[in-house]
Amino acid sequence: MQKKLDQIQKKIVRIKKELLTIGEMRPGSLTLQYQKPKEKKGAFYQISYTHHMKSRTQHVRPEFVEQLHEEIKNYKRFKKLMIDWVDLSIEHSIVKIELAKQTKTDLS
């Protein structure tokens, strides 16, 4: 059981280190829209996202599209790492409690 706790802790440390490498981030999705969709004319990009329970949509200039792609990618990576961290923390807690129960039982 202690070995499993150590393995989980190492994974959590790895996630924390990886989180430190994430650059600027932004939630949302970037899509190409058209002013005249049927003719596919008047193309423009827009970002749509929800933050603080408010949905927002903003036009994006072409020169910022690549930057926003990177920020959105970073945000998705951040979210995945956070979910992994929470999953590991839950598992760590469960194993730690089981280990404590076993130790208590062994002492009785």
C-alpha cells in the first residue's frame, strides 16, 4: 500500500511540474464564420467561451488566430492535468485511509 501511495505522489509531482510549463491560456473554441454562409463569403474568425457563467463571443483578427489556437490548446492541457490531479488525489486519499485502517487493525 505504501508503494502505491508513493507512485501516486510521484504522478502528482509530475503533474505539478507540467503545470508550471503551461504558458498563456484561454478557454473557448475558435471557429471560422462567414457573413454570407451560403456563398462562403466574408470569412472571419470568432472565439466563443463561457467564463463566470457568462457566454461570450468575440471577433478575432487574422493575425491573432495562431496565438489563440495556442492559448486554447494550453487551456485544454491545463484542464486535463487538473482533472488528472484531482483523480490521483482522490485515489491517494482512499489508499491512505485503507492503509491507516490496516495499521490500526494490525495494532489491535
